[in-house]
Amino acid sequence: YEMQRSLVGSEMCIRDSDRGKKAFILKNEIMGDSRCIKRLFTVFLGWIVGGTLAFSQLLPTPICQKATYFPLEDVRLLESPFLDLQQKGKEYLLWLNPDSLLHFYRIEAGLQPKARAYAGWESQDVWGAGPLRGGFLGFYLSSVSMMYQATGDKELLKRLQYVLNELELCQKAGKDGFLLGIKDGRKLFGEVASGKIKTNNPTVNGAWAPVYLINKMLLGLSAAYTQCGQEKALPMMIWLADWFGYQVLDKLTDEQVQRLLVCEHGSINESFVDIYELTGEIRFLEWAGRLNDRAMWVPLSEGKDILFGWHANTQIPKFTGFEKYYEATGDKRFLNAAMNFWDIVNQNHTWVIGGNSTGEHFFPKKEFEERVLLKGGPETCNSVNMLRLTETLFSYQPDAEKAAYYERVLFNHILSAYDPVKGMCCYFTSMRPGHYRIYASRDSSFWCCGHTGLESPAKLGKFIYSRDKGGIRVNLFIPSVLTSKELGLELAQYSHMPESDKVEFRLNLQDERTLTLRIRRPDWAKNPILVINGKEEAIDTDASGYWVLDRKWKKKNKIILKLPMEPYTENLVGSDKYVALLYGPYVLAGRLGTEKLPASFWSTMNNTANNEIDLEKVPAFTCPSRAIPSLLKVVKANPLHFRIQMKGFENIDIEPFYKIHFERYAVYWPVTL
């Protein structure tokens, strides 16, 4: 213990769970590859002191990551649509009543609720699967934790602490570690543990996604502990994980566990790896291994695209868990599965806005032409979880391809998914030409996309910058300020894209010194120009697709990037009958009016925009795709606004897709030659 303190200069917290197990947590990280060092020490301490391993037992070797992310508190957004979205997200978090979200947790703990439960998926029957009782609260915990870090608003911390105190009361009242809002959850899992397991997707013995709800509670508690230092969250997390491990998993054969995993379960494998990393206790890693879904990781580790017909968002989080399992064990089959899955989804299953699937399911590449006409386009949940997977894979192998994918999804699907009035998230973003979006209501929807929709505004600053052994990477061009006391620097980024092609960085250091700054070279920029402290320079890109600025810097430095943009097209996957327009990193869309739109764009239980218009009312291009960009005429440069004339239609307004709400739009345009 003293050696540990002297080596890392941090305090170690030792707590006993109710089962007498010890958890050893390093609370402060040192400079360098801190996550790798932290894992090495927690494994070491778990082996020496944890009492769970014999001396002769071999421990897994943790994998050192090549890139890490700055704490959200180190990154502040500046004026931009992303800051607007962050503010809307914070307002909604503060609007929500924690006691309503806690309603079912208090009931299952035998306590009197303090407020009525919210409507929608929280308490009403959905598709005959019943409600997703208490499902929102895990996301609330992680979102409030991240938003507090991202904004510093102390009211968020008060809300977080209040909810943790209430959950602690519920868990202690139950006396066994159970901490869920599922109706008769103990009885349900008692049946499962006895071998009675009837699963489909989305139910286990008739209950909607119960393991998924465990996963989200564990992830929420983990965020409260790791993001906000709320120490009581850790023993609560351990106790819940032990309850599920000892009372359910240990009573099932491996085949029975695999049967349980047929139902949507999020990234439950990731949660158990997470607890293992925090405690060093090997039982959590062993349970994580049993929670890896063989139906997915085995074929994907071999590079097979078997995704056709599978529910998309059920699968995506599993692969974040597979990658985390690889980090903890070094079993490269799981890394291969995650990387192959990412490649396959990106290449074979992704729309121009970065989202994937339609009607919640993956489909063959050859069906895009048919699927573009359906009302249910890519689901927002999918993109949120694909971004999480991208963050994880980028940590292992940082490169411009992953960053470009992240940019496409964030700028065009996530940013466009929230209405500009209330900041509520939509479920589907239809790709059908001439369709529209509807959004969740604040108090009576609570769809799964509303769950994940809480998290996105809170973590907008996460991927803009990353760090590795050589210095800092700039991955996204979003106005923001990175302030790192650890590195003794401030890096401010100013831009006004897509209205301007200029991005300015100001790098301020405490003293003159050598630092490597890598800036992603975007493939959409034509003939970019780089000016460093007033001097234009030709800088090579490295193998990862980044400009490498490796030099001794002054205390104050100015870097100017000119990233010229122009319109270009992208065909629908596997088809030349539909085409999309883009400008720089932004997908453009056409405004197509308000015919047959609903009286309200905020819905309760209905997550699909139903009113179609005939495709004959949608303009079509009658020229080859390569000729289309020349047809766009600039109306305004600021804000960016194009106009186009097409046969039978005059003056169609074309703008970045994220700006178009409450009317019909075209992202994909028919092409008739």
C-alpha cells in the first residue's frame, strides 16, 4: 500500500462491501498513459490483497491504450450549434423530477413513492411487453454526471447526490443488493436462476429487457463514481453486480446464460469489465466473459457479415463490451470482432447522415434502394452507441477514418435529431424523400432514443480532442477551449463552419517547450492551407491521417487552417437512382413544405412520422450525379443557404440538414435519366 502511494502520489480508497469483499480504487491518475497504469496497479492489488486468487493463478494482461480522452471538465464549448444543443440538454435534465424517475425503485424496495411516475415507456404497456419501468434512471445518472463535468453547474451535482442517496435507501431496504424498478424483479430473476428462461427480443419471461436495465444502472453508477467522484456509487454498483453474479449467473450453465442473452442486454459485459477494472477482483472479469454473446462475437471475429435481420441497437453495445473485454484480457478475438463489426456497419449498413438500419433492423446492402422509401429510417439510439464504439476503438487505434465517421454521425444525425425549440430527441430520422421528423414529449414518451438522447448533449466535448504519448490530437472542428492543468496548456479553437472555411487555434503554454500537436486532415477539404504563427507551412500527414506539428512552441501561438469546401454528391449505397448532397462535413437537405403535417411535432407513445406524400411531389434530378453540384446557387453565405431549380419545381431551398425542422425535407433525391 505504501509503495502504491509513493509510486502514483494518489490516495487509495478501501471499502468493504456487505459480502466482506474488498474493492481497491485508485482515485487520481498520473500523467502519461494513466488508464493503462491504473489497470496494472488494480490488477496487482487485487492479486496481492483481494483474497480471490491463489498465488499460482495467472492474471490477464491489461492492454495499454494508444489514445485517451480529456475529462469533460477540461473542455468547454464555445458559441455554435453544439453549445446550443448542450444548453437544451442541460435544461431538460434540470426540468426532470428525480422523484418521478425514482417512483418504481421505491415501490420495489417497499418504500412509498414521493411522486407519480412519468407516462410513456416508463409506465405504460409497449408492444405487449409492458413498460420499461425505471429504465430512464440509469441514463439520467450518466447524463447528469457528464453534464456536470461539461458545464460545472452545481445544481446538477445536487440532483445527482439526491438520486444516489435515494437509491442507497432503496438498496439497503432490499437488503440483498437488488436495485431495479422492474415489477417483481426478484421473482423474475428467481425464475431465471431456477432454469426457467423463455427469451425473445425484447423480453425475458415476459419482462421487457431486464438485463439491459441492470446494465444501464451499472453504467449510471459508474459514471457517478468515475466522472463526479461520488464514492457511495461504487459499493452500490458492486453490490448490484454481486447480486446478479451470485444469485443468477452462478446458478446457470453457460448455455443458459447464452439463452438469457438472446434478449436485449445492452453492454452488460462492459459493465462487469468496468467493475473489474475499478476493483481488481477477478470474479467480475469471469462474469464478464460469460456475458459475451457468442452469436455475435464468434462470427464477427471471423469477419462475417451476419447482421441481416438482427435488431440493430441490440447488437451495437455488445461490441463496446467485446473491445473492453479484450483490453482486460488480451484476447484478440474480441478486438477483431469489434473492429470487424465497425467496418461492416460503416461500409454496408450506413446512410449518408451516418445512421444505420431502418425500422430498427439491419438489412442487406442490396436493399437500400427499397428501404429508402420506408418511413422508419435510422434510429438515433444506434448512432449514439456507434459513437461509443468508435470512441473505444479509436482509443486503441486512433486514425482519421474513425474520426471522419464520428464527425459524419455527430454533425448530421445527432445534431439534427433534436428539435430547436424544446431540445427533444426524435426516434427515427426518415430517409424517405419528402418525409419529416417527430420528437419525444418531455413527460410522456421516454423512448429508448430519449434515454440515449439524454447523454449526447452532455458529452459533445469528449471527442474533439484526445491525447497520446506524443501530445494532443484535434479530431473534430468544433469551437471549444481545452484547458489542461496536467499538461500546462490552453488550446482554443474558433470556427464558424459551414459558413466559413477558416479554423483558428490559439495554443497558450506556461513556458516554451516541445509538444506534438496532431490535427486531422479532413478528406472533404480541397487544397487546405496551414499557417503557423504567420508562416504558411507544408506539413505532411502521418499514417493515421493527421498533420503532425512537432516542434518547440512559444508561450503564445496561433495556427490558422483554411479548409475550402464545395458541394459534392454521394450516391445511395448500391444505387445510382438516389443521390445526396453534401458541403464539407455537412449533409445538405431540401425544404419541401408543410403539406399534410401533424398538428404537433411532439408525440407521446407514437415514435413514427406517419403521413406520407406521393413521391411525384418530390423533385428529381435529370442529370448525372457529377453535374448536380453546379446547379446549386448561393443565396447567402451566412447563414449558408443554397437554392436550386429543377424541372417542375422552382426555387427549392437547400441548407444543412441539422437546420431543417417542422417541415418536409429531402436528404436523398431521386435521379431519373
